[in-house]
Amino acid sequence: MLRQIFDTEADLTPDPANNTLTVRLHHLTQAAHDQAIEKLLAELNDTQTIFPCTNLKLVFKLGST
């Protein structure tokens, strides 16, 4: 599953007005993997990480919307 996460495409959407950089991962091949990754992304979002050399907070999401 980790290999699939690292190999999947992601969309990066900066939003300077809200000081965020959204990292949207595409769905994985199995719904069970999507459920597991959603938990990981929630934990990552809780860290309130700032992208290096910017003031943009990383926001991780899964899916196309």
C-alpha cells in the first residue's frame, strides 16, 4: 500500500489567500486502502505543517473533490 501511495499522482493547489497548499491524492486501487490513507491524511492535517520556505499550511485530501 505504501508503494501505491508514493506512486499515485497528486494535485497541488496553492491558495495564497488562505495560506494553504492542498495536496490532493488520487484514489487508490482498493476502497480499504482509501479508508486507511484517509486516517493517515487526517493525522498529517492535525500536524498543521507549513511547506518549507513558505507560509502555506499543508492540507492533505483524497479524491477529486
